[in-house]
Amino acid sequence: MPGDPIKPRDHDAVSARTESDATLPQAKTSSSADVAAFVAKARALSPHAPGAKGRLIFALDATMSRQPTWDMACALQADMFREAAALGSLDIRLVYYRGYNECRATGWISDSGKLAALMSKIDCRGGDTQIGRVLTDARREAVESGVRAVVFVGDAMEEKVDALCAKAGELGMLKVPVFLFQEGHDVRAEQTFREIARLTGGAWCRFDPGAAAQLRDLLRAAAAYAAGGREALLRLAKTASGAAQLIGQMK
């Protein structure tokens, strides 16, 4: 990775190689007691309470095929902050995976310039998808700090579908919708992404390769939901096609 690596908070850093290799932990299966505990804690935090600061996890597939879309997302991420600014405020946590078993996350960021600078230091590398680790991170953050929504941008899925759906179900219990924006037409990815969206009360949408305007509308809509909830998304849907696509699928 060129430049300084993005490092998550200390309690996020898990490494089997070096202390500086700050990666997200491998996904683990949760027991019924674990599920009950984190649901109770998350409800106590009341992240959706009026006036609460919106928090959005922005997850990106950074494997080799994704470089054009990564560059596009980097250019468009400021639009999420601008959309949220009209409704209140927004913190974004960037999560990405690439290469061999590498999945990393930033801390919570409230400045679009800082997020853009961090993203510009990351290059895409070949590797398998690690969507399970993204969902695991989202569940943990939903309990620890409150998360209103998760955005995932990717084009492939190479993991066990049932395992991903189990994690998606846990996010659904926490009322954290996942918005999955798929580039391309991979059938297996589409089927899985649609199911994750259904289980979490989120939405699945496709955008065409290189279609910056389509992706911009979808990201703005997700940010509106994270900052202002369903009512904000409904208002935006009156004038923006991306918001209309999301609200049309959400439960």
C-alpha cells in the first residue's frame, strides 16, 4: 500500500503476523446468548433516537477488478457528507478488503477531505471476497457505537451464502439495513446481495460499470437514511431516483 497504512482503533487491531498489521478479526459463529446480549446492548444505545449522530459503514471491495470503481467512489464520497449535512451530521467508517486475507477499517470520520485522503492511499489488489468480515464488523459497531446503515459496493461473492445470511439476520435484528450496490451482472453475487438486503431490511441496486451518476445517487440516498432515517429518505425519493430505488425495497 502506498503511503501510511490506515489503522483502525486499538481494540479493532487483530493480527496473526505483526503488531502493525491492523486487520479486522476473522468472522466467528455467534451463540443464542451472544445474539441476545448484543441486541439488548444495541437497543440500550438507541442509535436511532432523535438528534443522534448518524453513523454509516462504507464498505468497498478493493480486489483487483475494483480499481476503476474505487477511484470513482473516492471522488463521490463527499456527496454523502453533503447530503447528510442538510439533515444533521454523519460519521463514516471505511471498511475494505483486498489481497490475501486483508480486511481493514478506519475509525469514525466526520470530514470528507480526511476520508478522501485516506482512500487515495489505498490501491486495489487481487484476492477473494471477504464480505463476512464486513458484516461481522458492522454487527460489532452496531453494538458498541451505534450504526444506522451499511453501504457495500462490490461485483462478486465467493463465500458461503448461508454463513453470510446468518450474519445478515443478526444485523436485521439490530435494525441496521445493508444497502448493496452491485456493479455488473454476476448472478451469484446478485442472488446473495438481494438476500442480505431482504434479511436486513435494506435494498439491492445495480449500477452500470463506470456510471458515476448512478452511484452518486445511491450513495446520497444511503447517507440521507443514515443521517435522517426513513423520513429523510422518503423526502429525497420525491426528487432523486436513487432514493426511490432504495425506499421501494425497504420493509
